[in-house]
Amino acid sequence: MKFGVITFPGSNCDRDVLYVTRDILKRPTHRIWHEDSNLGDVDVVVLPGGFSFGDYLRCGAVAQFSPAMGAVIDHANKGGLVLGICNGFQILTEVGLLPGALMRNRDMRFICDRTPLQVERTDLPWTQNYTQGQTITIPIAHGEGCYYADPDTLKSLEDNNQVVFRYSSADGTVDDNSNPNGSLNNIAGLCNKTGNVLGMMPHPERAADPRLGGTDGVALFESILQVALSTV
């Protein structure tokens, strides 16, 4: 399995993802400049965190027009795996691969912390190494991470079981007190209807090395490899 990491002007978490996929998982990983319209033979595309184009206009608003995004949309529509982390999640909503939008945090302040998440689904390529209802701890770092969708879209997400991660307390309680940014329904990550596209505000790549104080995030990347090996 080969990974491709898109780099936009202003990306700052692309090397973190590269470290996980290339150095920890020992998988072939290609850096893809945002102006490249050919993804090559990669199996998984990752849109990393950061501040693409300086978050000009709004987060992800300019990055959606990069040539690479046309190839990412085509890859996703063919069933290819696409992961958007933080700014990558924002870009995925801008191009319409995921519904809703990411708005300014409830308290209008940038948040940099570690937060518990409850795993809502384990039947996806991304989450098979987790257990249903498991509470994991993943870093967050964002100023515009408040997930918003209109009532009909929100109902559709819940009805179709598209919420993958929710902000929770350490004991797994999902309520306003465990919501760091005001996201509706405590949504921290969601997928498209077919499950091959995942967007999440927390940074699993920052929880993949014991030296960083936690490894709850590496299971996400290992899940992808497990699915690939099971289909060989």
C-alpha cells in the first residue's frame, strides 16, 4: 500500500504524516505538490493539517482549486481512500467530498490540547483496529474546528451513521462539557456515505510515537494496512 501526502503552501503537518507512514509503518510514501494533477499509483491520499494558502478568505477556500484536488476528487469517486486531517478536513468540506463546514471555535480562540474521542464506528478501513465505543486521546490544534451543518444534513449524517469520532470526556461521556469547540453533536470526525473518505479535526499523526506521549492515533493508520493485507 502506497501513501500520497498533498502539500499546499502553508501546510505544516505534511512531514508529521510522512514520518508516520514512511518511518513508523515503513510504507512507500510520496509527497505530492498541490499543483500536480497526477497522483501516480498511490492507494491512500492524505490532506494534512496546517494553514493552506494562509487560510485566506476562509480555511480551505483557496486550496480547493489546486490542480491536485481534481485528482483527489476523482480518486475518491473511484472508491480510493482519502483522509483529511484538520485543515485537510476543512478542504474536504470545501470541495464537497464531505458535507457541512468548519467554523470559528465557540470561544473564538485557537485551541491546542489533547482531547478524548469516542470511536463511533469500527467497520471502516480507518477504524478496524479500534473497538466500538473506545475512548482514545488525540491532540487538537485549530481555530476553526467547530463543525456545522444544517438540520437536514445533520439528521442525514446521524441516520446514515457517518459520524466516526465524537469529542467526549475521559470516561466516554459525550456532552457539552466535553466539547472543546462547539461542534454540533460533538462531531470530531465523519466519513462520506461509502466510508472511503474520512475527515477529522484531531491529529492522529501526532499520537503515533511513544516519545510524543501517546499512540492512540497510530491504530488508524495500521487499520488501513490491515484492510489492505486482508484483501491480498
